Amino acid sequence: MVILGTNEPSMSGFDSSDDENEGEVDLSPFKIDWLDLSYLGLVEPLGISALPGCRFKDVWRNLEADIESIKSLEISDVFCFCSRGELHKYRVTWLLQEYTKADITTYHYPFPDGCTPTIGNLVKMLEQLKLNLMEGKKSLIHCFGGLGRACLVACCFLLYMDPTCTPEVAIAKVQQIRGPRAIQSVKQYNQIHDFRKDYEKYSTQHGEAFRSVSR
């Protein structure tokens, strides 16, 4: 099942990059880093990764093998932040459908590389992540490289779940597992630092009190 976060049009037709010279397929285990959330009372960690099956420049992975790797880790839910245009560009045009075939629930919330989602879509993502993890569903979030958009959402999730967490601490926790390049743009840094203010404003506008999380 694919749950769409936006009304982005679907892609059709063949992959225009099929005529490019193929590289040597990388069959190493698909790399997922895990954000420990046990201090929040959550049993399952949050997975963060790059794009499964990506075939672009010096990255040449096998989509079937990567999805098998994801399934072997008992991941039941995936959040994808790449647009359909990106999936086409990186030669995984049918990724969302392949997730469905593998019985993985998929949430598609695309927003441009280096950019940020609207506060409304961000809150929807965070609420669904919280629900999944509180129900013990192992969840994975990914963009293209797993450093910008996915790490942005991970940082905001920490701020959303833990009222004592600061933006600096959230960024440090994510960079500890994804490396110093995690968080890719000034826009993303700014959204993390402005998250609580923006969330409070959004919640007020929608008739909700700013919520602290019960543990």
C-alpha cells in the first residue's frame, strides 16, 4: 500500500537512462543506520538510509536485493521523500510499487533535494512515524543520499517527541550515526531550529494545543 502525501502525478513510460552503460552492480548489504529511541520509551529505532536500488554515477545497486535486505530486517513501513521524477532519474521508477509487492506500507512525501517540506506535511509525517513506532512497527525513512531530507525529518522527530531536546542535540545525534554531512542546506538547518515555533503556530491554527509527549 502506498499512502501519498501529495498529489504528485505518477510516472509512466520507460526509463530514459536505460541506454547508459551499466556499471558493476554493488551487492553489498544495504546500509541502514539506526537512531536509538529507547530513551523515549520506544522499542524500535528509526532507520535512515539512502535510496534503495539507486543506479546513478558511481552508485549501482540492485533494487530486488535491497528490498530483500529491508524485508529481512523486518521493516514494515517506509517513508520516501524522493519525487517520482527523482525515482525515474535514479532508475528506480517503480520503487513504490515494488515496496507494495513486498508487503511494505509506503508513505510518499516528496519534496525537493536540499529543501524542506511544508509544516503541514512535516507534521503529518511526524505523527505517522510516532504512531508506527508506538505500535512497534519498524520504520525506515530515506531520500536520495540519506543525508539531507531524511536527516531533517529525523531531527524534527526528535524535537517533536522530546520537549527537552534542543536543535543542536538533535542534529548531533543524527550526525553521530549518519556522519558530519548530515543536514545538507541552510534551509534545512533553519527548519530544524524553527521547528517548535512553526509547530506551535501550526497547532494553534488547527485548534490543537502544543503537545508534549507522554512517555
